[in-house]
Amino acid sequence: MLYRETGQFKANYTDDQALFPIDQDRYVIFGVLAVTFLVVPYLLNEYWLNAILLPFLIYSLAAIGLNILTGYCGQVSLGTGGFMAVGAYSIYKLMVAFPEVGFIPLVIVSGLITAAVGVVFGLPSLRIKGFYLAVATLAAQFFLVWMFNKVGWFYNNSASGMINAPPMEIFGFIITGPQANMYAQYFLVATIVAVFALAAKNIARGRIGRNWMAIRDMDIAAELIGVRPLMAKLSAFAVSSFYIGMAGALYFAVWLGSAEATEAFDINQSFLVLFMIIIGGLGSILGSFLGAAFLVILPIMLKNLMVDVMGTDSALATHIEFIIVGALIIFFLIVEPHGLARLWRIAKEKLRLWPFPY
């Protein structure tokens, strides 16, 4: 009753192939955007924005990038943390060298630099796949973090080995540095994520996305029908690394403000983003958001519950948190291996028939 397209007629192929062909889907998207930009900033305090919403949005962008590579193209990667480091160190060098350039162009250029690095490390995918490709990208993770930690040029030979984001402004609001405006940061990150999530959705529905999915399903058959594995795989690595690089740039410059490669971009970051797309749903832009929300919000809720409400020791609470989150990940992999996005699709299918039997 609530989710039926009865009476919604399409007079041409353009309308039928629209991004959101059903009116209810468009209303939901517009509602989410309205809440994101018009309601949330005025209801939540700086703790919610800094501790939950900013990391959620940034990790969502990184999860979209990894989902493009793994979910849509079927190329397993364990180097997400390293590629985020490329984006972070790229924007740091650009902010120091070109302070007069706007922040958003620098974020995009950082993504492009990461895309070039991703293509280089994606070359092994032309010969290997599966477990061997995962090991190759894992090697990229360790090599990139080692390089940023050992080569002084990347952190301007700082004695501490850390990089610190210099202050930059957008429309008069400081968005990086210790004096940054938290609300301006939120609007900036939310806008970037919304625009590029829409772009990723359109790319996945187009010719390039269909080529990725053909390679994912069966690369030999895809090649026989005219899909070029070279272009498909390398384009997936480029687009994926572009998104991950932008996420790394925002992660360092907007959220952290300062970072050190071995701590901020270690292998745990790679596994965290990988778990996000597994729980959220492979091959789904919505799944990237759901998985990021799950793994960002749940640990905070568990820790607050165990420490503040139950009075558990903070160290013990951290270990229990790891156990619970790990158990929930295993539970989701067993009960619904296609992730939270699949549960959402099932709910919509049931709404189409409600209140009739199904």
C-alpha cells in the first residue's frame, strides 16, 4: 500500500531508466537530504558531529570506494588504509605548497593522485585474482605506510613524524586546523559525500559499471562478449582509489587534524572498511552507508552502555566491545551474507504486497 507504483506510468525509456523511477524512492532520498542538511546540524551538539557523524560520512565515502572495486568489480583489496594514507599525505603537501587554492579542489586533486597510485598497484590484477590479489594489495598497504613513515619529505622532516593540517577557509568559515568550525566541517563533508555517492550510483548503472559487474561474475565470459579486462579492472582501481583518496584527505584534514602513518592508516583501517561493505552489502551504494553506520555507531553505543550505565572498567569494556562486534559480524555473515542492504530490499518487497499474504 505504501510502496506501490500503481498509477505511476512511464511514457519513455528515459523515465523508465531514471535513477529513482518510483516516486516513493525519490521522496525518501529528498527526505534524507533535507534531514541531513536542514535538521541534523541544528539538533545535535559538537560531540555528536565530531564523534559520530563526521567519521560516519568519511567512512561511508571510503566504503563506497572499496565497494566499487570489491562489490562491483570483484577485485579483493586489503590496501584501503594505505590508499587513504596517500590521500592524506597528498592533501597535506598540497595544502602546504598551495595555500591559496581552495580546499575542495585540493581534495579532488588528492583523490586523483590516489587514483594514479591505485592504478599502479592494480596492475597485478591483470594476472592474478582472489587470494593472491588480496596479498598483493596487502603488500601495497604495508609498503605505502612504511614509505610515508620513513621518507621525511612526505611529512616535511618533522621531528615527531606527524603531519598537521594548516588552517583553511571556505566562505569565511575555518574548516581545518584547531580553530575549525565543526558545523562548517559537517556541511562540507556531507555535501562531498552526497555528490560523489550520487556520481557512484550513476557510474555503477552505466556502461562502465556493467563492465565491472561482467568481470566480477565471470571474467572469461565478459572478455568473450567484448569487455576489455584491462580497462575494466584498471578503471575500477582508479575510481575506487579516487574515492578512498578523498576519504583519506577528509579523514586527516577535517576530522583528525593531525596524523601519523603507522597509527592512523594501519592495517586495521583496511579491515574496518572491508567489514563495512561486507556487513552493509557488497555491490550496493546504500550498503556502504549502512555498514559504515553499523561499525561507527555500534561500538560507541556499546562503550557508553558498559562504562556509563553498567560501570564496567574501560579496558574491560573495550575487550567486550571487540567480542560483541566480532560476534555480530559473524552473525550477519551467516544469517544474511548479502548484508543490511539485502534486508532493506526484502522489506521493500514485502511493502509492495502488504497487507496481502506473501
